[in-house]
Amino acid sequence: MTRIIWSAMLAVAAIATHQTTAEAQGRGGAGQPNPQVQAEFQRNLALGVKHRTAWDLYMALKAAAAGGGRPNVPFNQLPDWSGLWMRAGGGGGFVNALPGGGPAPKLTAAALAKLKENEALAAKGAAYQENISDCGPPGYPMWLNIPFLREFIVRPEQTWLSSETVNNVRRIYTDGRAHPPQDEAFPLYYGDSVGFWDNQKLVIHTTQLMARSLAGRLNQSEQMETVEIWEKIDPKTVEAKVWIYDPAVYLEPWYTTRRYNQVDNPAKALRMNYWHCGENANNEVFRTPEGSTQYKDFQFTDQDNR
């Protein structure tokens, strides 16, 4: 019972943290929209829309980068992203507007229909998200949202963006290699990522993504590609700017941000561990005929909900 409640609390806490932090970043005083945040969001959204594909945007950023984008940057010129990090929120969701009155993504008719279906099922208490409910990898870009500990391992030839959830690791190759040729490419949970350094900014292009849940029952497609710019914006915060291209979901590219705060760990007692929900039999779940998530050999009651 305790473990089940703790798992539920983690999920609720992650959602609450995202909402409150995003609200704070998107709004100014007295609940008014923050003009500076809104303007930056609009500029970056327009930058994505300006480029037909994620690769076009990536190459434009590379052309504009210091030295045309640098591979194999020496250790002494790389940023310090050491330590442990936790999700701190960001501006806007994958299918939602930036809090504070920002624009909403332009979704395809199929995506809009699926969202309406999700809302109707959620109103009946039927919530299911196969990435999490099936105890599997969250996949990317859902990886950006998970609440567990993270480490960012920066090396000249590649950077590892890792989380303790089933030891998820995104490998960003910065040694100048290209993506695999088309006849060797296949869909992956986290896709294939290549990148370059623009001074202290890591610019990433990701392709070969698997069709996975993006929001509830709304799935991304294998056509999805993304561009990210990762940067340490203050001594305790790393920010990821993210442009998402998926013609099966979006009529135009969408833009969002995520931030990660460094965890205070002066005694170095806190460590990254392997975490897997399947280790606890109480976490085994199944999908009901109504389309909701239920634990095996356990039923929530009205008393539990209270």
C-alpha cells in the first residue's frame, strides 16, 4: 500500500512541479503574462516555423555557430554540467500553450480528434499512458518530462543525457559523425542524435524516433524529428530549448523548453541508481476494457481517493 501511494505521489508531484514552474516562467507579477518570456517564446517558435524541416533548422544553427559548429571540442573548453539534476519545469507542453496567454500548437485534424477522445475518457476517470503504465522506457521526447534524477556526462566525442529510470541514456554524438544511412536506420526509443558545440551551447538533431505516446493516447509518429539547444543558464540550471517537427501531429513545428535544477549534494551521499517499476509487484498494471489503468490484485476505492 505504501509503495503504491508513493508511486502515485511521485507522479502527482511531477505534474504539480511542472505546472507551477511553467506558470511562474510564463507569467509576470499579479498573474499577468511575462512580456520577456512571451517574446522569447514567440521568436523561437517563429524560428522553427521558418524552417521546413528539423534538419534545415539544425543546419542553419550550425552555419550561424561559432566556427561553423565544433566537433571534438577539447575538455577544457566544454561546460561543467557535473552533479545530479532534477526536472524543474519549462514553458509549454507538447500539445498545450505556454502558460500566461501564449500560442497553442497547430495540430492536425487527427491529433485534435485524439485529444478530444482523451478528454472524454479522462472525464470518466479512464487514464492510460503506455510508456509509463506498461513500465517501459518513456521514450523521447517524453524523456524530457520524467521526474527522476539525471546526470549529464560531457565528453569531446559525445554527451550522455541520462536518467535513473531504467538507466535511460541519450547519446549525443559530437565527433562529426552523421546519422546512419537510410537503409540502416530503424526506429528507437530515443532515436539517433548527433550534435555540435556553439561555444557553451550543445545543439542536437534527433531522428529515427519510435511511434510512442506523446500525450495520453495521442501518439507521435516515426516521422518526428527534433532540434535542441542545451545550455547552462546559471550555476544551478541547465535549460533545453526544443523544436519538434512531426507532420502527423503538427501542422507547423512546435517549440517548448525544459529546465533542470542541480540537486544539492555536498556530502555526495546521493547517487544515481537503477530504477524500474517492475521491481515492485504492487506496481504491475493492466489496461481495463474501459481504457483506464488498474493495478493487478489491487483496486482503488473511494476511501483511497479521499
